[in-house]
Amino acid sequence: MKIAMIGSGYVGLVSGACFADFGHDVVCVDKDQSKIDRLNANIMPIYEPGLAALVKTNVDAGRLSFSIDLEASVKDCDAVFIAVGTPSRRGDGHADLSYVYAAAKEIGEAIGPKTVVVTKSTVPVGTGDEVERIIRDVRPDLEFEVVSNPEFLREGAAIGDFKRPDRIVVGTDIEWAREVMRAVYRPLFLNESPILFTSRRSSELIKYAANAFLATKITFINEMADLCEKLGANVQDVSRGIGLDNRIGSKFLHAGPGYGGSCFPKDTLALLKTAQDNDTPVRIVEAVVQANDLRKRAMGRKIVNALGGDARGKKVALFGLTFKPNTDDMRDAPSIAIVQTLIDAGAEVYAHDPEGMEEAAKILPQVKMTDSAYTAAEGADAVAIVTEWDAYRALDLAKLKAVMAGDVLVDLRNIYRPEEGAKAGFDYYSVGR
């Protein structure tokens, strides 16, 4: 099939490359000429394991290409995916749909009959209706269908998630459009990946509801971790104990400094705004958003308290800055609030991250970036593990202690056992233990 992917960011690029790997003819479109030039040179705009190799393979095979010419790219396509950004709108927290609507207008001016226009971007309920209206205003006699097909990709594991999904959600009541979407995803049927057909509005809400529920699990176990510390319990035992209940499940029950990234913060906020606009408040999600925002600065204060409550003139080394491992994404990363709390307390902050320092430097200019974890820790009064990169899972604790001036190790990801930290001579702190 012939597919156009409008937007060559995280979702568009990964989805386009994977569709091409299925054997479809895919063109990824973007308005940024420099990004297209870099992609044509196999320089990825994001860090995602395996993506550069996947892109190169399919470009070399002639199945994947990149262009800034939307009109030529969507001509004669079977499906045109909208995969542009929907960031939180400044001031009110609503999803900013200006890129989606602009793409819809351009698509409407260029597509042929019987084209399926697919919203891959995460959009509030009713966006598909507006996309359809925009296209009909441009081409009132055109036969087309707007379909919702939300993505469920985890950064750092996106290619595997796309090729081995838990489910594929498609929102449309039109049978010919369903047949096009079945053909688009046909290669996944070999893996017996279930395809769930719903109404367009139900599909749009599924994505927000899923992310809000996962954010709730994270926030719940973080609050249980705080209670464990007060009661002398171990949050990892509590997590295992409740996660073995198959009604609950073990995923997203790892205590830490709070959630961040490109999805959970903006999607929970957009869901709140949608609910408020429709006079149906979602109180649980409201509490989750508030608790998560407060937790990030609380983790900064945890480091300050480990230093005896006074961080003035102290050097603190942070291991990991991105919101999770295997990505360079710094959007709403817990490290941002942690750094600000430490700076406000008078600390001098050094840091290392395997992939995120270039992005981090843009928003954390007050942090001194280093070429290794041990370099960051030289002369430090405290070290804090903020992101659970594999590179930090087997540190030489004796060497780490030797290069430091102090002995405080704050493990915000519970990578090490308390007895390991103590044996190495650290004043060791973790989360919920």
C-alpha cells in the first residue's frame, strides 16, 4: 500500500519506518528542510535504539523516503497519517491542535478519492470530527474517511512495541475504511495482534484513558513508597505483593521520582481539561497530576535532607537526566525539578547521562555536564541516581566512593540494595525502603 506520514518526529518516524519494514511504500513528510536533509543522510533527529538501522534498511530498499512536499506525497495514497505534535497549550493546558488542523487543510487540498486520513497524533475526543469538517470545507464532494488510530509506543522500546503490540485500536464505523486499515496492519495479524474497531470518539478517548491509568499506577506506588518509609516497610515487597494479583499486574509499579516524558504529563492534563469542559471532572486524575508535580521537587529536597538539610556550597552529582533510559527525551523529566530544587538550595550540580546531555544542556544551563559518571562524582558531597540507565546498574561503588569528597548516595530508582551501599561506606538512601 502507499502511505504518507505527515510529521517526522518521534511517532511519525518510528511508525513510518515500521510500516515500510512491513513492505508498504512510505513517505515521511516534514516542513523542516534541515530535518529532511538529515534523515536523507541517515541522521536521526531522536535517539531510539535500532531506529537508524531500520530507516537505512528501508531507504536502501526503496520503500521509505522523506520529503517536504506534502501535496506530491499524499497524491494517490491509500492512507495518510497525521503524526504531528500536540503539545500542551500555554496558559490553559489544552492540547494544541493547530498543527493537526493545518495538516488537515493541506491534506484535504491534495488527496484523491477513497483516501483514509488517519489521526495518529494523540488528540482530544472530537478532533476527528473537526478534521473531517476542515477537509469537507476544502473538498465538499470528495469521498474520504477520517479514522482514529492512536499510538501506544514506549520511548526506548518503540520499534518492538509497534511490531508486537498488545492491541491495535482503530476508530471508524465505515466498512471500506476498516478494510484499508486491515490491509495497512495485515502483517501484524501473523503475530495475532488483536485489532479493536470502535467509534472514532471511543478510539480517541482510549489513548487518554490508558495513559491516565498508567500514570495513576506510578503515582499510587510512589505514595505507597512514602508510607513505607514512615512505617518501616519495603515498597519493593509491597509492589511485588500487589503486582502478583493478575487484576493489578506488575508493570508501572516501580517507585521513583515521578513520571515525565512526552505523553503522560500532557495527556493527563489534556484529559483534565476535556473533562472540565464537559462538566465531568475526573478527580482521581486531578490528584495524580498534582501529586506527581509535587513529587519531583520532593525528590530534590530528599537529596538536600540527605546532606543534613543544608546544601549551600555542596557539590551534587546526578546520574541520569532523561525522563527514562534509552531515550534522549528531556520533556518534563523529573531531573528538571530536582536540579532547580538543588540550585535553589545553593548546591553546585554536575551530571552525566549516556544520551541526554545535549538536550539537557538546553534547559539546564546551570548544570555542568561531564563525560562519565565517575567524572561527575569527583569531589562530590552527594551522588543521586535519577534515571535507571544500564550504565549505572553495575557501578564500582568502591571507586565511586573513592573519588567523592562526601559519602551520600541517594538512589531514586532503587537500583542497589541498602546493604550494598552500606558495605561500600555510603550513607545510602533509597525510595520506600
